[in-house]
Amino acid sequence: MKKSYRIVFLFLCFAFLPAIASAQVGKALNDFKIGVNGGVNLNKMSFQPEIKQTYLVGQSFGISARYIHEKYFALICGIQGEINYTKRGWSEAFTNEGDDRGYQHTMTYVEVPFLAHLALAFNKDSGSRFFFNAGPQVAFLLDEKSQFSGTWTADQITAREDPDNYISNQYKTTADNDFDYGIVGGAGVDIATGIGRFCIEGRYYYALSDIYSNAKKDYFDRSAHTDIVFKLTYFFSLF
């Protein structure tokens, strides 16, 4: 399974990056911009066996660069890269009546998405656009932190499952894999102003890698990030 994920990821590395290529089939634009971005992440983990969760809210900010290389009829084509500092993880849901426990696991990453950028103008004169971004993303784990709240017993933290059938294997381990990779896609609006371009975007990230080892002897078969991201990016031209 893990091998097939790697094949998919490598395929996307090439398939989602339109012609930085050879032949020019549309009108050349050669528009390069850099910018800053910031936003909010709604984070969960895809665990197998499943763990009940609510969204963990994290922050993301970083730098962006975008190169628009051609316009093909009404479609504007380019590539976009970013380096972001982001908070991910999960927050568990304890739903039994009278259970006051809480648990959050926060993970700090540096992430690098490399995206195909496709845009369509509102009209000829406004300069504003609808756009779609998609492509591969890699990330490197910097730090992680566990936070318990409420009333816990030692057995609930150290046993594989507590008396209420909550899985607890994740409480006594840190991530086995510091390198994370997956696919990300999103859409938004790019608004032209006299001082630059403002992009409002929603994204979804689906990890193809696991944070915990998933060999036969390991407890979790899958432990992967799934993130919903809302972000604002400000682009400006250096030249």
C-alpha cells in the first residue's frame, strides 16, 4: 500500500506541473510575482483503526512565488510554489456522558507545495480571476506536543484501549516519520488592486504518508493528515 502511494505521489509531481515545458502553445505572459500568505487550518487525522475526533484549529503562514507563463484562449496557466510554517494534528472527541477528558496533539511542520495554477478572468477589464491550484506537497516535522485535559487514569493513557473503548495507543508515542507527503488542491478568487493582487483560497490536503509506522507488528494501519485550509495571499511584482 505504501509503495502505491509513493507511485501516485511521483506521478503527480510530473502530471500536475503543466509545461514548464518545451513548446509554447498560447500567448506568452512571463509574469513573476512573490508574496506572503497566512491562514487557518482545520486538521484531522485519517486513523485506521478509527479514532473519534473534532477539528484541531491551527495556523499557517509563509512566502509564495507565482510565475504565469502563458494564456491559452481564456485560460491563464502558470506554476506556484510556497514555503509555509504550519500547525497540524488532531483533537479527540470523548462523547460519553460525564466524560470530561480532552486530548490534543499538535504537530509543527515546514511544508512546501508545488502547484499547477490555472485561472480564468472575470472579464477583460477587471484583471481579477477565478483560479484553481493543485499538485504535490512535502513537509518536514519540526516539533510535536501532546496536551491532556480533564480527569485521566494511568490505565486510560497506557492501555491499548480504555474501558470506554477509546484507542489509546497514540498517547505513548511520537511520530515515527518526520517526512510527510501528499496531494493538495484548492480554488479561490484573485483580486487585482493598485498595490498588488489579493488571493482568497480554500484548499484540501490529503496525505499519502503516515506519521506512525504501519508494518504488520504496528498498531495503526493508517495515520495520515487531512487538512482543510483557508488562506489569504498578497502578491506583488519586484519588477
